Amino acid sequence: MDKKVILFDGICNLCDKSVQFIIRHEKSDTFQFASLQSDEGKSLLKKYDLNPDYIDSIVLVSNQKAFTKSRAALEIAKDLKSPFHLLRFGTIFPITVTDLIYDLIAKYRYRLFGKKEDTCELIHQQKKFRGTS
């Protein structure tokens, strides 16, 4: 099985904490990570016809598809250990509702959680994305 790739805003504290949460709670070694600002991230964004300057959403690349916003988060939840995998049941709500909530949090994420001056430490740690091919 190919690894699923999670692209995230590398300067966002909330995004960094979310990635650390996913690493601690994934069922198995399922995910690789790259910041949206990295060369790997920009390359994948282009590959899936997303703006390479896009930083307002987490992006999940899985099975040759790219998921964004709440859909990405709900897809990621499927690969988390119990009880966190239950978050996937958020799919019972219309995507317009879950994306509205996602967009609201994304809009204020820097104000509420702050941001780093440089890309997150994850890029320099163990789960670094190893290429785009």
C-alpha cells in the first residue's frame, strides 16, 4: 500500500499540533507529511490541479486523489486509532456545513493559535516526505 501524504501549513501552530496528534494516533505507519510551502508540497499541489500557493487547508493525497478542507480531515480520521477514528462519522453532515466550520477555523488559526517564524520542526524530523515520484 502506498503511503498517504498529508500536506499542511508549515508555519501554523494548530497545523503542527494536528500533525503531531496524527503521528501519535495513526493506526499504523500510514502517513507521510510535507508542508504546503515545501517544494514537495508545491509539486503535489500542482499535480492535483491545486494552486501551488494554497495554504488555507490541509490536503490529503490518497489513492491518486487530493482531498481538502473537512473532507481531508474526515478521511484522515479513518486511519486513526480508537476512539479518534470515530471522527470520520462527521461525514453524516453535509460537506457545505463541515467546510464552513473548517473555513472559519482556518481563517482565524494564526490569531487563535499563532504561527512560527519558519517552517515547522517536523520537516526536520522523522516523518519527512521523501519525494514526489
